[in-house]
Amino acid sequence: MPLTVYNYHPSTLEYTGSSEADESPLEPGVYLIPAYATEIAPPEFIPGHIFRWAGGEWVAEAIPSQPSIHMPALSARQIRLGLVSNGFALAQVTAAIEAMPEGVEKETAQIEWEYATTFERMHPLIAMVGAALGITDDQIDAMWAAAVDL
């Protein structure tokens, strides 16, 4: 009898569908669960939601009204004006980067902030700075959409 497993994306943890696990050739009756899969079925479909694997259960999340991945790049000017117009000092961004542990990631973040001419919404620096400033993804999306017109 085949075993159905429920797959999720390795980085977003979003449910991607189901598949059948292979039976172990060495242990009859034991199934080999692939990476990024679970035997736990996601809940019934909820319109306007996705499911993410949260290390032991599926969690329903509303689909963002403005999917971040499709947002246009901002110029260095636009992102800085967007932050300032939302009450964030540029020194706060610099301080967040300065607070990072010494190493390549910190140096890369400093270079990105100081020298990048454009910023992509899904770049890791945006998530790191947003978290350091206490800004949610939805708030970043709203600020980003407004900054496009600056």
C-alpha cells in the first residue's frame, strides 16, 4: 500500500503538493520520507490562504494582497526616501548593519547599503533591516509600493 506524503518548498516552506513515498528496499513496510515532506496532511483548503510547514504542523497564512516577489526594484533614492517618509532615520539602518556579527555577511550588507544603486524587495538585506527595525513583511510591502512613486 503506497504512503502519501505532503511536500513543501525548501526555503519558503510553502505546501507544494503531495506525492508517494518509496518503500525501503531493505526494510519492507518502512517508507523513505523525502526531504521537505511530511506524512501530516495539510488542512482543508481555505480560500485566499496558503499553508506553510512549521516544524510539526501546517499553518495557514493569508496570501499577501501585493506579492512581494513581484514588486519592482527601487532606486537607492526611493528606498531612502521611503524609509524617511515612514519615520525611520537612515542612521537606524546603519546601526542595524553595525550590530551584525563581524564577518562576510556584515561586510556584504554594508557594501549593499552604501553602494547598491537598486534594491530588490526579496533581497536578504531588506528582510534583515526590516526585522531589526520591527517592520512586518506587510508593512515593508506597503512602504515599498508607496516608495515606487517617490
